[in-house]
Amino acid sequence: MTISDIEVFAIGRPAAFAAGSPGEFLVTPLHILPNASRLLGEQFVGVRGGDVYAVLVRVHTDEGLTGVGSAGVGSGAAAFVIEQHLRPIVIGQSPFDVESLWEQMYRSTINYGRKGLVLEAISAVDIALWDIMGKATGQPVYNLLGGRTRERIRVYASRLYARTDLDELARQARVFLQQGFTAMKQRFGYGPSDGLAGMRKNVELVRTVRDAIGPDIDLMADAYMGWDVAYAIRMIRMLEDAGVNLRWVEEPVIPDDIDGYAEIRSKVNTPISGGEHEFTRYGARELLKRGAVDILQPDVNRVGGITEARKIWAMAAAENIPVIPHAGQMHNYHVVMAHLNSPMAEYFPPPGEDAVLEDDTLFWELFEGEPRAENGEIALPATPGLGLTLNDDRIQEWRYTG
């Protein structure tokens, strides 16, 4: 069996797409800049840029099997890399040769890749190859990685953006509690430019959710790279003094400031997580070697695909660092299922479960087969491959043609 073709789908902005629910916001890496409001617009619209919101692939073989994958953030440039650079490398080769193919894709793009959108493009192709391998062997991907480590995966509800309407924030948290989630994550809304008043508002945001869900639910909070080191240390200590008991604080500073991560971790008691915006085993090795994080958070469709992710999980296990990947979704869930050092996974509630169609929920419409949470857990099917199919109707409706 050989790879015969790769279809690439760039998905544009759907008509029903939103930048988030009304009133939602969060601190971002741009908020340290004086012109952040102009860059972000009147309401938070993200730091993605461009008109493409997702990049998907369907890899074909000469025996009629296909595999699907997605490229991280979904930059339109990733689609170009797949079509113009990666497709000629993999066409005619065996989909089982993932180790060799990964190195060919990585090393042939290293002069302009190494991180970012090029690795996300490689990730999409690699994930699709694992999907093909599962279908060819009649096994779910997690069986190819080591098999089940549990019957169901505990997941945390990942929503709860900052908002000035604290009553609405508390209501949303109680909805997730009523749905059976035993863990959830919220977003900070303020950073260094907001001064001490913003710090107090951050505490108020977290306290609002903690009061709504009680002391026994795991609560995490995400700074989305929007702080600096001094602010992060002071802010986290203020949260600790407030007694809100966070399971972790996520991405307090930009990902390249690994020394900053390590300094923050050494000066606070709250665990620090990161790795969502890191790439390959080499990037993960630096986070681990320099003691930067308590929890590692790669995303399989960013970090290099399943071929690279399994190495990262193994390195983290050797350091007794848990891996709780960013974003959930099947490409992450299969790796989580096969590894004991992944105690839970992230879960973006689908539209209709107190969420809107936007960056974090778009995949629910593009893929069919994603597991739905019940009482804060998901079950993975024994379907060969990833257990996903592309929603061709939605893809054709939203395909970017600009």
C-alpha cells in the first residue's frame, strides 16, 4: 500500500462564526503593547490573523483507505506548505513508514520551519497516516500506541472566559458543574498594563468561579502568554493569598521565555503549565530539562503529530511530569488513552452546551465522530483508526476560495 494523494482543505470564516460570546475577553500576548486595542479590535478576536480558520487533510492510498488530520491553529500558509512541499515527499511511499516520513518532512523544511506553522502542517499529514495505519490493521490508534490505560478519560470543561458580568460567569460555571464535570478552566482577563486594579479583577474572576463550583472541583486558569515574569509571580501569589486553590496557572509568559517559566515556577506554590505553543521533542526537552513546567501541554496537531508526540510523552514520563494536552480532540485523546502519565484531557464544549461556533468549537462541525462528554468523562470507540470522518457538506460550504 502506498500514499497516492493528499487533499488539503482550507476553511474560511463560517457565516455563523463568532469571536466568542458577547462580553467575553481574555489577556493575550498583544496586551503588553500600547496599540493592543487597535490590533485586537473593539472585542477580542484572537491573535490568529488572516481569513483561514482551519486546515484539514485527507490522505489517500492506492488501496482505497484514507486518513484525516488537522493542522494546529490552521494558518492558510500551512495549506500551502502541505500542497507544495510535503505532498511530493510522501506520495508513493508507505503510510506505515511514519518515522522515516516524519524525518523527511522535518529535515526538508528545516531551513524555514523547525517550529510554528510548518510543524503544524507536518502534524496534519502525520496524524492522517496514523489514521490509515489503524484502518489498515483494524485497530484504533490507541492500540497502536500501547492500548487502553483506562475505560474512560476524565476531561475538564474548557470555557469560562473573562467577563465583566460576574453573575453570568458564575452561571456558566454552575452549568458545567451540573453536567458532571469535576474540573474546569477559566481565562484571565487582565495583565501588566492594567495595574493593581487589573490584578484585583483577576482575583475576582477566579473567586467568582470558585465560589460557584465549591472547593472540591479542580479549577485551572489560563493567562494565554499575556503576562511578564514579575507580574506573574505577584499575580499568582495574590491568588494564593486569596485561597482560591488553582490546580495550575497556564502559559503565564510567552513560550520562548523558558527561563521566565522556570523562575515563576520556583517562586510560587501553584503548579505552572505550558507547552501548547512549543514544537517537536527538542522544544519539549528544553521545557523539561530547565524545570519550566509542572504540567506539559503539547497539542498533537501542533507539536509534530503522533509520531513526535509519543516521544514527548515518553520523555515527560521519565521526568515524572504529567502530560495534559491542549485542546482535546481525537488526535490528542488517542495518545492520552495510551499513556498513564496523562491524568485527564481538555474538552471544548460543543455548540449547544453553553458554547458558540468559534475557534474552540469549529471542529465539532468539521469532523464527525468526536466523543461527547458524559459526567465529565469521554469514551473512545474501538473503531479502526481515529474514529473520525470529515463533514464534507460543511467543508464545501465553508471552504476558503479567496
